[in-house]
Amino acid sequence: MEHAPIVVHRVSASGGRRVSLRTPEGEAVLGVAHEDRDVIEFLRRAEVPDPDDLVLGGNRTLLEWQGDPPHVYEAEPIASDLP
């Protein structure tokens, strides 16, 4: 199975999602995003064409959202954390 070259990883326990770019040389971490604007900015800095359309348009062949729904950046509280 072919993988998308841009990956937005699952939400971390403290919030935020790591964003990485897969290349033939390996995987480069672009940063930790706390909102869509962060992902767009990381992709802009990596010179990815049309980062707004890519993130907000949902092109699954180029961008893969792993583990959690797209556009979610905060961890869900664990049931034992609730009063």
C-alpha cells in the first residue's frame, strides 16, 4: 500500500499533532500543530504547493490524518479524569 507523503499523526496526550513529510531519504518532522493554520504554515515552509487546499480540501493521496479524525488537535479526556 502506498502511503501519503504528508502525515498528521495522532493527537498527543498533551494536545497537538506531529506533522511529518516522507521523502525518499526518510521522514522529516515539520513541527507540532495545534490547529489547521499550523499545519498549513509547516507545509508552506516546506514549499508544498497549495497548502490551504491540501489541508482544508482533504486530499487523502497527499495528506494522511492518522489515529484521530481530521482537524482535531486536543486529546479526549480519559473517563477516569472526569469528576
